[in-house]
Amino acid sequence: MTFAKETKTTAAASYKTAAARRAKRDKYFKIGSLILFFLLWEVLGRINDACQWVDPKFFPVPTGIIASAYTYLTDGTLFTHLGISVYRVVVGYAIGVVIAIVLGSLIASFKTMDNIFSPIINLFSPIPIMAFLPMFILWFGIGEQSKVILIAYTTIIYMLSYVTEGIKDTDPVLIRSAVSLGANPWQLFTRVKFQSAFPNIFLGMKGALGTAFGAMVVAEMMGASTGLGYIIVFSKNWFKMNDMMMAAIAIGLLYSLMFAILTVVESALFKWKKETTGGAVEK
């Protein structure tokens, strides 16, 4: 028994070491591919400058984008635009997540709520966000309120299905076990159904982050005088492609940072998923 236990422990340690090595290798590979992408972009841009396949004014290169970012950085406007965009997306996204979890929990728990809200959600969810922006501006004005509410709305619409389905798909065995142990309805929801649905809810949160950023850009392109989306639409009017690409890349980097934060939190909260499924598939 001792030998078998030691063998199992050694195998587990070996697997963790190999998994860590593969993760490190994959990380370097991703970084390398990104660097190669920008190098090829720069080379193609320089070749285009010489061959004039496309008007060089409309084919920005990474070095020109960096120069544009440096100009915004030195005059202090980059942090102003970046800060207001971060504020809008974080506040709107946070509000949307909270409302989606509360509303989704009610829909999943009470048939009456499901009958009331599901048809309404199904009616409005396929409508593009651009169609709502003029209405939101008329209803809530051109200030921060309309932009934050628009971002919150898109987050809610995206997340609701993840919340409701996650709660409804709770393992019946867990529910019966909790009831047999004397759990009341509140305990059954908070300690069984909601905790069982939380991984699915977190998956919806990660997906909703992308829609929140999309709504942020749309909101800043209309009725705004600050923000990364505003830089894009303002630069378009003056054919400043370097500025447009700088703002677009800044949005991508900001999204990647926030997505990475969510991924780290997810890994910490659901470490058990990695431990239980880690050895199921060998790469």
C-alpha cells in the first residue's frame, strides 16, 4: 500500500511539473507570435511605402502608432481618454453583472418571473446595440448616465442565459441530498443551486466583458467628447490612421488586461476544476 501511494504521489507530481512546463512554453509561444505579427506588419508597411500598393496614409505601421501614442502620452490626453473609458466600462459592467445575477436567479427560481421576463428578453436580445444608442441618448442625455446604462444593458442581456441555465441545470442529486438533510429553500438556493451555477455564471461574465467593451466604443462614438472611442471617430474625420489604430489597440490591451484579471480570479475560485479534470486530457 505504501509503495502504491508513493507511486501515485510521484505520478501526480510529475504531471504537475509537465503541465507547468507546457503552460510556460505556451506562454512564450503566444508572446512570440504576437511579436512576429507586429514585425511582419511593420515590414509590410515599409514595403507598401516603397511600392505604393495602398496609400501609405491609410496603412499605418507599428512605429507610427507608437509615435502617435507617445504624442498623446506627453501631452497628457492619453490618460484622460483611457481613464474615462475604464470608468465607463467598469461601472457599467459591474452594474450589469449584479442585475443579471439577481434577475437571472429570480427567473430561474420562479416560474412566474420566467413567464414575465423571458418573452421580453427574447424580443430585445437580438436587436443590435446601435439601434438603442439614439434612444438612450434621448432618454438619459449625452452625459455619462446614457453610456453607463448602455454598457450595463448589453452585459445584462448577454449574461442572463448563463445565470438562468446554470441554476436550472443544478444536479438533481445535490438538490435531493440537501432537502433530505433539512435545507430550507433559501439554503437550497444559496448553498446548492447558486454555488453549482457559479462556474457557468463566471463564464457568462467573461463573455459579457467583450460585449461591454463593444457597447463602450459605440457609446463613445456618438455623443461623447472623451474616451478611446471618441479618438477613433475624431481621427477618422481628419484621416489620422495612426491615432485610430492607437486607440483601437489601446481598447484591445485594456480588454485583455481585464479578461486576464477575470481569468486569474476564476483560476483561484475554481482550482478544484483544474485539479479534477487536469489529467483527463493529455496534450
